Amino acid sequence: MEGARNLPLVEDGPEPQDGPRVDVRDFWYVVAESRELTRTAPLARSVLDEWLVVFRDENGHAVVMQDRCAHRHGRLSRGTVNAGCVQCPYHGWTYEKGGMVVAVPAEGPAYQKVESRRVKSYAAVEQDGYIYVRLAEKPGLEVTPFSMPHHQDKGYRTVRLQNRFNNTVTNCVENFIDIPHTVFVHPGIFRSSRQQKFEATVERKGGSVRVSYRKETNNLGWFSWFLNPGGREIQHIDSFHMPNVTSVEYVFGPRRHFFITSQSVPVNDRQTLVYTDLTYNYGIWNSVAAPLVRWQGQAIIDQDLEALASQMEVVEKYGEKFANTQADSIHLFVESIRNAIARGRDPRTLPDRSLEIVFYV
């Protein structure tokens, strides 16, 4: 978790005097897409600098364990899966879903289980086509994985992308719900600089930040003619949900509904693996829109990858002390939630706050 920043526009209120401490490991993080995980091969993943092996047990359920063999520390993720157990490629030690060693080839077929021969296993759930892991053994708070908007709902399609960013979770999520950067990082493809006035209400409540925009019409890049041909005012809401999810929602009219939902998974202190769902309802255009949605979505993300990598280089050299404008109030609220978790505080206990802001794009 990154260090605290100056939050001049946000009052966090007094620290609670009782209750369990919260840790970043208490939350659920995407560790793989369901489609990636078969019954025959394990996957290697890293979350919060913990090396993980992911595989399916004999019933097809997702299993997540520490990616090391208790014997001579081979990488289990480089082994094989047989009958729902993972076998180390170094000496063949075999582990069942709870992390217990169930076979040691060197000790023959009569091997008896030894309680101390095990590796750490973690809670895992499968939801909305994703596999989630929670690293905390005794979580300080009870939360569930984020529900992806309109996943497999009638009339909706989803394009799913994965990208690895060389930057922190906080800087990634701020980028994903930041409008002013779009005209400079994505000129033409996603907005152009017009000095158009934006008004918005920014709210922090219950561990989330919600931004409702007003007076946004057709500055949407190359495909404005398709997305909003009438130039009517768009319903546009951006949101952040603790500890790492952003959702961007556009309603252009009947059967013109678009979500960009990103789960930013902390690989380590400076790398973030981002799973992005582009979910849309374009009516009769649904069946042909996927290639265009995928191409434009990835083209925009490619530009953000470069911008955020450059930002990280500067942060590592000069530190992370940012100047702020009204438009950055969104980010300050996000940082207040991220910083609360870093201090061991449940962000849902932060006082509700609301701001009216004006900026130009």
C-alpha cells in the first residue's frame, strides 16, 4: 500500500476507538479468469507480492495455494494437475486442495500423510467468470467480491481485457476515472480539447466514491456519431469501490448503455494487473460491435499504459507529492479510502462527504 498523501479537501473524522483492524489482505482480488483455468494445468499468479498457484480440484472448484513446494521449494505452478491435485515438478510431491501433501514418490505407494507437510492455502470463490482469492486467514471485515454490472444479463455483451501496468493501484484507479487526461492522452480517439464546461457532484459514502456528471454531450471521440447521434445530454457516472474497483457508466439513450469496469489487482508495490470488462447494450448492433469495442478499448488502454509507466518513473525519482485542482477532488476521496485501509481503518466508517465541482475539458 502506498504512503499517505496530503488530502486538503477531505476530512476523515476521528479514528474509531474499537473494532477489528482492517488489512488490505482482507479483500477479494481477481486471480484469474474462469476460462483460463482448466483441470489439467496450474496457473502462476502474484497478488500483494504473494506467489500463488491456481488450479481446479476433482470437482472443478478453484483452488489457490502458495506457489512453493514444502520439500525443496519447487514452483508448484510449473507442475501438473492430476485428479484435482497439483504435483511439484522437482520431486513429485503432490498436494490436495487444502495444501496437504498426499503423495511422496520417494517414500513409495504406502506413504502416510504427515500434518506438517503442507503449504498455505487460501479462500477462493468463482463469480461472474472470475476467480477471486482472499489472502487473510482471519479477515478483519466481511466483504464479498464486486458484482460485475450486467454480467450475462439479457441484451448485454461483454468484452474482457487484461493488462499489466507499471504503477500502483491508487494511480491506476485514479487514471480510470479521470476525465481531464483523456483529451491529452487519447486525443480524437476519446475526447478532444474544447474547453467545455463540466459540472459534477462528488460523493464519498460507504467505502465508495460516486461522481455524477452534468452537461456532457458529444465530445466522445471518433465514434460520437454512433454513440450519441442526437447530441443529447449523456448520463455519465464514475465510481470507485473499496479497495480497487472502478466503474464508468454511460447512458446515451434507449439501448445505448456502456460500462467500463476495472479491477486493479496489486501484483506488488509497483505493478498492477488490471482486468477490464467492457459491457454494453447497443440493441441490434450487439452482435457486430464486439471487434470495434475490443479494438477501441485496447487502443485507449495502450495509451494509458504508457502514461502511467512514465508517471511511475517520475514518482520513483522525485516522490509522490501532487498538486490538485477541483477535478482532482475525485482522486482525493479515493485516496482517503485507500489511506484508511493502510491505517487499518474500515473505510465505511469515514464520514459521508459531498462536493460540487466545475472543470473544463
